[in-house]
Amino acid sequence: MHNCRRINFSTDHTAYIITNLPAVLKQFYILFFLFFLAGFIGQVTAQNDAIRRIRGAGSRLGNSGGAIGQGDSIIHRTGLEDSITIRFRYLDSSRYSGFDSSIKDFTTRFPVPWHHVHLGNLGNATSDLIFSPLLKAGWDPGLHAYDVYAFNIQETRFFTTTRPYSEVGYLLGSKSEQLIHLLHTQNIRPNWNASIQYRLINSPGFFQNQNTNHNNYRLGSFYQSRNKRYHNFLVIVGNKLQSAENGGIRQDANYLDSNAFSDDRFKIPTQIGFVEDRGRNFFSSTINTGTKLTTGSFLLRQQYDLGQKDSIVTDSTVVPLFYPRLRLEHTIQYNTFKYRFEDLQSDNVETYARDSAYYENNYSIQLSRSQRKVIRRDYWKDMVNDFSIYQFPDAKNPLQFFKVGAALQNLKGDFDTGLIKKSYYNFFIHGEYRNKTRNQKWDIEARGNFFVNGLNAGDYEAFISLKRLISARVGYLSLGFQNVNRTPSFTFNPVSNFYLDVPKDLNKENTIHIFGTLEQPRQRLRLTVGYMLISNYSYFRNYFEVDQVSSLFNLLRITAEKQFRISKNWNLKTQLVLQQKAGSSPVNMPLLFTRNQVGYDGNLGFKNLLVSMGLEFRYFTPFYANGFSPLTGQFFIQESQKTTLKSPEIHAYVHFRIKSFTAYLRAENLNSLDITNGGFTNNNVIIPAYPYPGLQIRLGIFWSFVN
């Protein structure tokens, strides 16, 4: 066995960095060199554009007898050189938005949403405590436990900015947890913007065999021709997610409350993975037992508009305008999906005996001494060609349009290390209507698609929502309806290498979702009511057996968000979720789930300072939380161990912003304090066998730059 010295957050972490300085500097040099290079190119581009504009203006004034000659005179600063106007939109939206400068909610900077729980470490699989079935028709790979850590095309932001803009973020947490975030965007030309985004998540964790290493990157480009007829969207996304799996801590003794493990939780034995300590090298990406997910996406969307030209003439300039009436659109999207589980057994006799019992008891898999490896994988290649036509009834309202289209999807699957290969296809049609009225009172969205032929023939989705501004006093009211008929995800197909059960015939799932939302910005209130009616719900009933409930069941969900003013700068912010099911259903969730923040929000008397500090609480009523199956990467229904919080989760926080600099200082899981022994060892266990860490300190800094 190797003895690995425990690294704490402060002294030992610093000592480790100094000892391994060359390797650490090498990583940071590569990251920040690329980031600096992008910023430098942006700076040069912006300066060259500014010089050309000024020289052009100087030349025009010089020829008219003005004081400025051929652009060689001294250029006077106007005071606006460091200002910026930046907005962004998403791929399927025409509305531009600005950045959210609020610092109250840490989860806006953190990949794990507040209503998710994980397996004990940042980067491990997560489960949503708010019941949210997959409402997506068509093919789906079915492996979603790591979705919150992945970049995707739908969340890509297409910017427009008057100056190059950059963001740098670095978060450091207990046990060498770290998160690095880089973003750069600039307008290469007034009608062409490009952006690059990178994120690293690395966390060795508090317990054995739960270390994670995630890398994400995203490139985006938006181009519009000068005559405003042609539009080009380009997105390239890549994710490499790696998470060790330990199967949870062993259950043959009460290890969490044992004094032998109170000083170092890393020594608590786990159900699978290497027994010996593997260290907490925060640049290590070695995963011997765990999940490896690699995805890549490429999207190219081209649009050409037919319509009428117009212009606005002022005293000195002519601003060209174009009103589209008909739009032709072609989208090509190529995706790769590689999901692997690997358990590369060591030669340790104790490890072999323990892991063999785990796989045999939970998966009916017997390991031999000559074959100690467990490997499962699904590889997919997905190509979609889509052609659509838009029609704009109101030439001066581009937010109102009809859209119809058809798409051909080609799928290639590679299973069981290449021994099984399959090819599939889907042909589907789709339509959409949107209207944001010019008086800003009505917002209408209706869309649908139908799979005509192929692997998922008969799948469909229908969605409609209406939003109306009732009055300034009442606020906004929106109502919606959604119906999805879908083939169960491919992990419920016996062809998948992650299907370990005997073959079963499953019917299409059908979900009806009716919802309504009331928003009152003045009162800082948001109330949402949702009702679901579900049939043929597919699920995992244990570590590997699949099942489907044929009976109909329904679920009511009420969500409320409200900020109460206690005094001038003291507020209570509360989020409350009430979920109630009716009928026989394989769905377990807390009846009541809430997060509350109470604290100070103000500037402490300083002009450029914004502070938010206080306490944060999270609580949910006892329920049978889903178990987790490492080999299949799925959460499953269990009703043998009820999750009851020892105490509500308590976090202390100080968030502040000074102009473009933002910092987050948090002390999380204060509820784990054991008053009797004086340590933070009173761990909550939400997912069975996967305890949450004790006291966790996080310091995050985020800085934005205008180049």
C-alpha cells in the first residue's frame, strides 16, 4: 500500500503546489497563453478598426477644409474608449439579452443547480430532486447523470459587442477542488462575432475513488452579410468528462460515526475501486474505476432572407434596413457520443474479492481471476440535415413568424467494444409559430414535430404557451400545454451495452404537461403550477433491471419564489417546491423542498461596492431517494432506505462585486458540525451509501475585462 499524506485546504495545498511547481505552471501557462493570445488579437483588431474609422473621418474632414488632415493629427480621447455594449442571443431565439450582474445566487456561477444532489463530490453524477421526466421525442442515448457538467449547443450564446470582452474565473475549494472558467468574445467585423469558452473542473473529493476531471470547450460564430440577407451560425462543442466510481461507502459497519475515521474520511472503505490511497493530485486525470464520457457537436446553420429593403437617412449617414418576408434555412448537425464504464482491477487480492462480490450481488456478473476487467460502452454518431422555411406576416416585426421544415437523421451505433454495430435513421417533420407582439403585451409560442418513419416512427411532441402582461400591478401570466409521445431511451433497448436485463418489450411513453406561471416583478414573486399525466413510464427497478408502469399516474407540482424585505438592506429569499403524486407510480421525491437565504444586500456605504452576505438553508422532507448504479450510469428506484436529513443544510456566504470584479467566499455544510467530538463529521447521506462532505470552504473570483 502507498501512504498518501492528507492535503488540507490551506497549508498542505500550498506546499503541494510549490513541490510540483513545474507541472502546475505548465498547465496554467498553456491555458492563460491561449486566453492572452485571444485577447491580444481582439485588442489589435479593435484598435485597427478604430484607427481606420478615425482616419476615414479625418480624411473626410480634411478634404472639406476641416482641422483634421489625412488622419495624422493627434487623436483626442472621448471618455468612451473603455465602455462597452454587449448583448447575446441563443440559437433558436431572436431576442437579445444582457448579462445578469446579480451576485445573490452562487449557483449561477456553479455547474450544479441548487435543486440537484450529487454522489458526494463536484463532478460526480447528479440527480434532480424536482421530478422532471425527459420531454423529448425521438432518439435519445439515455445516459444523463452527468448532463449538468456538459456544454451543449442549446445554451450557446451568440454575442454582439462593441469591444472585445473577456472573463476569467477561478474557484478553489477544500481538498484541492478547483474550477477554471475562461470566456472571450469579440466582433471581428461589425457584422461578424466569434467567441471561445473553456471550463475545467477537477476535484479529488473527500472520500476514496470519487475524483473527477472534466474539460469543456465551446466555439461560436455569428455572421450577417452587409445587406442583412444572409446569416451564418457556427457552433463547435466538446466535452471530456471523467468521474471515478466507488459504489458508495461499505455498509457492513457504521464507518461515518467511527472515531477511527473522524480525522480523515478518505480512509473509509468503499465498495469498488482501488483500496489503497491514490492521492489528491488536482491535475491528475487518471480514472481506473469509473465513467468516461466524451461528446462532440458541430452545427452549421445558414439562412437567406427574401424581403424588402429600406433605409433611414440622417444629415450625414444612410442606415440600410431590411425587412424579411421569406427565409430559407438549412442546418447540418453532427454529434458524437462515447459513454464508457471501466473497472480495471488491480492485482490486490482484497480488491478482487470485494469487487467480485459487488458485481455478483448487484449485477449477477461473475469475475474470474484471469479476467478482472469490467468494460461497457456505447458509441454513437448522429448526423441531422434539416431544411426549413420561415414566413413573416408582419414585415416590421421579426419576432412573429411561421416555420415549417423536414429533417433526416442518420444514426450509427457501436456497442460492446465494436462487436456489435447498428445503423438507424429517422425522418421527421416540424412546424412552429411565434409572436412577440409589438406592444410587448402578448407572447405566443407553438411548435410540434412528428417522426414519420425510422427508428422512432410515431414519436411526436406538441407544445403551446401564451404569455400576457395583465397590468403593472398584477404582472405577467403565462399558460401552457405540452404532450410528448416518445420511444424509451436507448438504454432500455437490448442492443445497448448498458442493457443487462433479459429482453423486454416496452411501449411508448406518453406525458401530458399543463402549466401556468404568474410573475410579479414589483413584488419579486414568481408562482408556477404544473400538472403531469404520465403513462408507460420506463424506469430502472434496481441496479440493472428495467421496467415500465402501464397504469396512468399524475403529479402536481407547485413552485414559489419570493423575496421578503426584512428591513432596509436585509432580505429573506425563499424558494419552495411542493410535489404530490397520485396513483401507483415508481417515482420517489420529497413532498416539500425549499432553499432560503437570509442576509444583507447592499453597498455598506461604498459607491462601487455591492455585497450580499448571510446564511443559506436547504431542506427537504424525508423520502426514498433513488439509488445509483455505477455500471449502468443510472439512478434507480429503491424503497429500503429512507433519506432523512440529520439537520438542514446550512451555508454561510459573503459575495461581493467591485465594478468588474466578483468574489464568492462560502463555508458550506456547517450543519455537519459534531458538537460532541468537535469536528465536521455529522455527514448527511442523501443518496444511499453516498455521504455528503463535511465542512467545505470555497473561494471563487470572477473578473471581466474590456480589451
